[in-house]
Amino acid sequence: MSSRTTPRTARPGRTPTPTAADGGRLRRWQASWRPGAWNGDATGLTVVTVVLLLVGLVMSYSASIVDAAEAGDPFGVFRRQFVWAAIGVPAFVLVANLDHRIWRRLAWPLLIGALVGLVLVLVPGVGVTRFGSTRWLGFGPLVVQPSEIAKLACLVWIADVLERKRPKDGALQTPSHLTVPAIPLLLLLAALVLAQPDLGTTILIGLIVGAVLWVEGLPGRYVGVAAVLALGAVAALAVVAPYRLRRVTGWLDPEADPLGTGYQLMQALFALGEGGLFGVGLGSSRAKWNFVPNPETDFIFAIIGEELGLLGATFVLCLFGAVLFLGLRVAYAAEEGFGRTVAFGITALVVGQALINVGTVTGLLPITGVTLPLVSVGGSSLVSTLVALGLLVSIARATPPPVSRLRAGRAIPRLVHRAGDDT
């Protein structure tokens, strides 16, 4: 074979990239599931998840002890969170050790179950109402939030649909292939979640769908137009609902009404400032003594900043930065489209939710009621996040280590070269 026809991947110093045409994808699928073959990304994600969970358990006890003691049981909130963690950790381990492609078979059952749960929440007498919103379903002592299940179900279902479309014509770059049925599903979920009402979760679902469509090739101009329309819709919803409008005005100028609309943000900023560089000490927060509302849920980052200082808050941010770095590595190295899409979507969900929560606590964004993943108190959120991260670890485990990929790739040019010689 002449140098003109020699494949570029055969040149020394270049790592060849197998394609579906030369059987590389089939070869990778056959070797993708190797129990016990943990690579660095999977191990790193597991370690980061465990550390975030431990930080969350410690801070959930510290932030909730005052309100829990006033309710008669100082350990009540922590005990419930620990029970949810005891449910979520085995779920994380189980999902991390399963072939992630199994989730394609669960896409429809998950989506249907999430939709049924979102509808049941709105049925009078069935949904559980707290803090003016009806978002939960009660199952004995446990209370489940269907919208948390809906986030993961939406991601898995859209990834499955796009993967089914991909082999047919390879035209996923066309807007019609990408946006249908993703956008209709987004509108349906948004309508059901907004009816609770829960604008924060609606924004997160929109973030998931937008991230998936963008990574799958939706042109930037469509993403930009969608982002503008979404911001306009959020602004309209804020104006229509008086309590949302008060949140926006309190965010724009909290000092104008420090005891009213700006109270929550001002107290959070005071708590962060009080922490300084090293913090006032674990368990020594003064803001949690009925100054910062919801200190164990929406505003737990303010308690972290006060008790652990700038160093502790930065450490938590670095943990989410590690999730972003490792998650993008997993998505980039994924061997097939479904795994790549799900990995990117999970990374966008976890990191995006963390950024929104931190942004609201620090005053960069209006208050939306979004919790800090794995750290804030909330059973459904904790379990669903652990399952999502377990799925991300499963995708990382299914990706052959770099040495295996290199060896597999080196065999392909030789096979192609022999075929050329025979001709």
C-alpha cells in the first residue's frame, strides 16, 4: 500500500481512533464490561462522592440541630438524613457495578413512573404540602419528591431516544431530530412541576435538556434563542407570582428591605462574612439560631461558610469542580453515544445545581429553592443524586483504560493494511 493510501492512524506517534465502519465499536462493546476493572476516573468520582456525602451528613446535623431541638428532637433531622443515606449508598454501589446500558431498558418505565408521580402530587389529598408547595408523596414515614426522579428519568429517556435515532441516518445535527420529542417532553414536565409550584426544579430540567441537545450537536444559534426564551419565561413567571416577584426585588436590592424581602439574602451574606478565612468553628454558627431561614436545606452553604470559613467553602466548591472535571473526562472517553450523553447530562445536572445553589446564597442569582447536591437535607434529592453519580461511575468503569484502547487501536491499522495488500 502506498503512503498516499496509508491510513493516518498508522503513522508513528499518533493514537488511532477505531470507527464503527472497521468494527472498532463492536470490539469496544465486547470488552466494555469488565467487573472489577476500576480506572482512575471511576475511583476519583467514588472518592469525591463519599467526601461530599460525609460533609453533607456532618453539616446537616450542625445546621439543623437548633430547629430540630425546638421541635423536640435535636437528632430528628439528622436521623432522617442518615436513613436516606443508608438507602442511597447501597443504591450507588449497585448502580456503579451494573452495565449502564441496562438503563436504556428502564427509560420508559422511569419516565412513566415519574409522570404518574408528578400527576399524583397534584391530586387533592394525595400530595403532601410543605412551605406552600405540594411536591411530595408520603409512603409511611418516608416522603418522596417525584420531581427528583423526573430529572434522571428525563435524561435517560432522551439519551435513549437519541441513541435509537443515531444509527438510522446519522443526522442528529438537524434540529428536528434533536428537538423532537425532547422539547415536547420538557414542556410537559415543566407544566407539571410548575403546577406544584417549583420553579427551581423546572430550571434544572431545562438545564438537562439544553445540555444534552447542545452536546449532541444542536447549533449554537438555536441554543441561544432557547436560552433567551427561557429567561423571558422565567421573568414572566416571576412577575405573575407575587412571592417570586418579592424574591427578585429582594435580590436586586436586599438592603432596601433588610427585614423583609432582603432578609434571607442579607443574613446569608452576614453568615459568610462572619466566617472569615477559617470559620467560627464546626457547630458554632450563630446564623442557624433562627437568623438564616432554611439553614439545613437551601442555605446550608451559608452555614458552611460561617463555621468552616473561606477555606471550608472553597473545599466544597473544589469537590464540585472535581465532579465537573471527572464527569467531562468520562463523557469524552465514553465508547458509545448513550453513555456519552448520560455522562454529560449527569455532570451538567450535579454541577449546575451546585452553582445555582451557591449563586443564590452569595447573591449572584435570585433565590430559587434549589438545594446543594449531597450536602443539603433532603431524602429524595440525596438518593437520586447518589444514583445519578453511581450511573456516572458505571459509565467510567465501562470505558477501557487508555492502555487497552491504545492496544486495540494499534491492531486496526495492521488489519486495514493487510486488506490493502490483498487487493
